[in-house]
Amino acid sequence: MDKYESLAAFSALSNAPRLDAFRLLIKAGEAGLPSGEIAERLGAKQNSTSTNLAILQSAGLISSERDGRSVLYRANMVGVRGLLEFLMEDCCGGAPELCGAVLAEIICRPSQ
């Protein structure tokens, strides 16, 4: 992920409802969630949720797949990984082996 793709991702996440939807999809994992359920869980209007999901998808943070009459959304872990790699690219003054403990803590820490 380059600087401009990262800026698009950060812009997409800089809105509270979009951040909430993204975090919900991260929690849902590979199973994903239909757009209607995302709106319901967030207590949001369907049309606002659809707009927010389109912005997250455009930024490469989520993907969608038609499932009958509904659309199923999932976190795009390749996009998430790309954003994290971009942020950590120059970690620890060019000694990435020093970042292992930090990354393990982020990845393996249980939810609080």
C-alpha cells in the first residue's frame, strides 16, 4: 500500500459510523455480515450504512459479495495488512526484528 492508498484508508476510517462498521466486520471474521444486519447492529439507517460501506470498500478495507437478494460484506484482510505494513515500514529505525514483540502484542492481544 502506498501513501495515497493509506490516506484513502485513513480518510474512510475517520468517520465514526464507518469505523464502527469496519470494526464490526473485523469481529465478524471470514463469515462477514449482510448490509442489513450491519445497519441493525449499529442502529443506523440502511442507506447511510450502504454509503459508508461503499466508502470503506473503495478504500480497500472491505469487500462485498452478492448473496441472493442481500450483499455480504467482509473485512479485506489484505487491505488491512497493507495499511499496517505501510505504517510499520520504517519501524524501529530500520531494524524490523526489534518490532516483533510490538507486532505480536498487537496481533495476539485478546479483546478488552
